[in-house]
Amino acid sequence: MLVVFSLVISLAMVVVGSPEAVRAATAPSRFVPIRPCRLLDTREAPASALSATTVARVQVANRCGVGADAVAAALTLTAIEPTDSGYATIFPAGGSRPVASAINYTPGQTIANLQLVQLGDTGSVSLYTLRTAHFVVDVTGYFEPAPGGSSSSGRYVPTGTHRVLDTRDTGRPAPRSAVLVDPGVPAGAVAVAVTITTTATLGAGFFTAYAAGDRLPLASVLNVDGQGQTRSASVIVPLSPRGFEVYTQNGEHVIVDVTGFFTGPGDVVSSTGLFVASRPTRLVDTRFDAAPSGGPRLWDRGTREFASISVTGTPVAAVAANITVTNTEDVGYILAYPSRTPRPLASTVNFDAAGTTEATSSVIQTSTAGIAVYALEATHLVIDITGWFTGAPLAATGGAPSNTPPGDRHVVVIGDSAMAGLRWNGALGGLRGFVAVTELESCRRLVQRSCRGREGYVPPTAAEQITMLPFAGREDILVIATGYNDWHERFSADFDTIVALARSKGFHHIAWVDYRSHVGYTLPSSGGTSSNYGEMNRIIDEKIASRQFPEVRRWRLDQYSAPSVGWFYADGVHHTPLGSWAVADWLSRQVRAFDDRPCVEPWAPGGPVANPCPLPELWAATHGLPDIAALYGL
């Protein structure tokens, strides 16, 4: 069972740029809740998706009950059926596009995220998308200037992130029903900031949050588009005396974490808790070198802290941030909270597969040490700040957090005669930077009985070999480098069998080496029959895209080795001695890139050792293949 506690796949999925200096911000403002209302739906007639790399302007002020003097708004942005992986950014109209993202998406996905956005010219915002997609924009409230810099109503009061509802404990709601939520805030509060999470989804659907007793509005706060998903989204929800309701279209689980509330008109007049909206500003991107604004990544059960004052310019009570996880290592979550204070039982962003990108906006309470982010499973992290709330931060009472990388991984490689060249050609010494366990046999098949190999015996199948392995450690990687002796018609079912057996042995990380797709290799004892290795590669991608196999990654030897010369014999599959060392070097680089560790060899003799080690197929695309003979003295 996936346990949820209460945010890139590639750099193209999260906008890349260095952290920026402090941006011009608005004067302090107070929050005014409104009934959730739709500002934009590009699916409405005349339907027209927003084209790739274009900008649309969305008028916010003087619409849906938003005041003419609004300086910022709480907007839920939903991307629908993008044509490719990418991101969208929402920012003040009339200004240049910032180095920041508001939402990240994959092809055909439907996904939503909250943004507290500063309004620009005529009280509007600009929406940019990297890829063509439909978009929906809903509003749940706005910020207006606080007279004299103080107010009784609309001030944000952090409560510390805490869980108030989890239907996994109380029972799954019925389809097309609403769950009543008591946020546990003072009676006079007019709105509450929450993170809503769902897990083990039944299918595509949406969630809407609104004041208890109100009719269901035309708006959404969270979307899912398939079975077995885990997703989160934040929202600022208007309150009635009874609290608020969360509508679930399909009867999905509802998990609610409260981060704070907004005061009502009966509260004391104060300058604390007012919102200062700013142009989206990048605080950290761990994909870049150099702390504190860059790497390293968050490791398993690691925590890093970040000085939010570098953006706010002065101590504040909380920051409004868009938090993105990318290149995730496993199924897990992250939690943002005040640094050097007790870590609550909650989550900010959930991710349900390896190698994914997910984003969730949140209002994060700060401490005198800044904000901290904890990761259950390793991930890269990007944080963009869109504003902050005035007031004093909490006192930091604990010690500095730790973020310790794991030791060298144990990597089990199960291969057929293509990979067995490493053994035959004496290239096992090229497997470096990890603890290698090699099970390399000629004529091995995935599930069906293997054929007789060059050693004169029938080796165990990959399935049988997995059953003979000891139970895996949590950080171990299983590399499947078998399949050239199999038929593509059976490959989908065989893939499922191999992954199921690997799971039964405790593997959380499975790397499937893809197949050289334009080769003349024929199956043994087949009378010259060939398998369709390109189709097998397509099935690998299809399986991973389904998110039913979150622990599986495709390692792209096909792409990497395509321009090689002298690495393969005439059949295009079996390695020459040079090719065996080249593939051993490639495997070593894949393992080191998996963890953002330094490569074990430079790309060129005498050159620098890359740190972190890049994915070899991406590096080769711009730098060419390494000189294997020179690197290894062949």
C-alpha cells in the first residue's frame, strides 16, 4: 500500500535558470475570499487551445467578484491534454516572463496547481505555456491594499501544517459526494489555506473545495486522470461557520492538511499577516551546482534548509511558494516546514513514480533559519516564491538538518549473450563506482525456457535468476539486460512477470536496458526469424508512461550506441572487446548519474571528471562518444 503523508523527467519540464535577486513587490495587502469562480476555459466555444510558446492574457480584476483594486489573486491553474511534456508560467501582465514555473505536465495529462499571483496591467495576468494545451483558470479570492498597512480581516495566521482529515481512516467517500471538513480554526476565520491530497485513485476526475452549505461551484482545485494515482494541490478555501466541503467526482480518498487561516473582520487590527505579492522569483534549483541556491539533491530521508530572506529581504512569517520535485528516484513525498523546528506528520508534494516531475504550491511558515524541505525519497527540488506574509518567523530551536547520500549501490545485472561479452572479453573491470553483481549468460530468455548457450548448457531464465537472488536492499538496482532471444509478441506479458518477481524480491529500482532496434540479429533456433526490438522499446515506454510500474526506468543503450564504430559484431547485438568496455563504461555512468555522483572516468583522457555525472546518452548527443580505447588503455 502506498502511504501518503500531508512541489525535471528532463530539464525541459521545469524552466531552467539561476536564482534571481529580490523583485519589486506590492504594498501589504489583505485577503478577500469569494465564491470559487471560473475566469478562463479554453475548451469553451470557440474552443482554442493555447499554442506552444505563446502568451495569453487573463483579466482578473472586476470579474467573478474580484475587486477593481485587487493587487493579487489566488488562482488555480489547470492544464488539460498537453501535446508534449513541458510547463506553464503565470505572471503579472505587462512584465517580462520570469524564470519560474507554475505547473508541470506530461502529454495528455490533466493537472492543477494553486498560484498566489501578483496582478499586472489592468488587473490581469499573463499565461505562458511551453507546449500546446487547453487551460482552465479558477479564482477563490483576491488581495486588496490594506488601509494604512494594517487590517483586522484577511490576515494570514500560520498554524503549523497538520492533518485534519484522512478518509483512508474514515472510509472512501461515495461518488459525486462532498466531504465536510472542520479545519479547526477560530470561529471568525473567513478562509483557510490547505493542501488536499488523494491516493489510490479509481479513474479520471476532479475535486472542488468550497464553503460548507454553498452549492457546488463551477471550479476545481485538484484533478486526476487515471487509476492508482497520488496527487496533491493547495487551495485557499472560503469558510462558513460549518467549515468547508471537498467534492469528489469519483468517490476518491480525500486527505486534508491545514497550514493556516485568514482572520475575519472581528479580529484585532494588526500589520501582521498581510500579503506582499512579488514577481515569481527562484529561491533554489538543486539541478545546479553550489549551495545554498543549488545542489546537492535531496537524498532519501534527507533535509535541506534554505534562507528565504534572500528573496524576501527581511524576516517574514511565511512565504507563498511553488515547489517542484523532478527526476524523482522512487515513490514518495516531500514536506516543506519551518527549518530547525519539529517536522510535522504531513506532506507538501507527492510523487507516485520514478523519474517524474510534480509541482504543488504552498504557504510555508518560516523560522529564523528559513524553510526546510524533507524528502522521503531522493529528488531534485525547485522552489519559486510568489510573495510572503508579514510577521515574525518562528524561533529555530533545533540543530542543522542533515542530507546524507547513501553509500555505493549494489547493482545486479542480469544479461543475455549481448551483455555476456563483458565477461567473455574481460571487461568486468569497467563496472566501477558501485558494487556489481553480474549474472551474464548466453541464450538467456526472459520467461520462456532459455536456449542452449555457447557454454553448452541451458541457463536459467531472467525470471528464474531473480527468484534465486537474495532479498534486495532498499537502495539496490536491478538491471535487466535480457531479451534479444525473446519474441516481441510475448514481451508485454514477460515484462509484467519480470517486474512482479523483482518486486517480490524487494527491488525499488529497476533499470531496463533497451534494445538496439536496427540490427540484423536473428533468434537462435528460429530458422532465421527476427524479433521486433523497436516494438519492444515502444512497449517499455508505454509501460513506464502508464505509471503502473513506478520503479522502472529505461536505460537508453539504443540511442547512445547508435553512432558507435567498432563496438558490435555484424549482427549489431554482440559486443566486440572494445564494445564490451564501452558498454561497461556506459553502465557505470548510468549508475553514477542515477545518484548525481561524480563519474568514475572523464569523458576524454586527461579531461575533468563530471560532477554530477550526466546521463551518457544526453552528453553524447552534444559531445560525441568517449574514446574508450584511450580511456582504458586498450
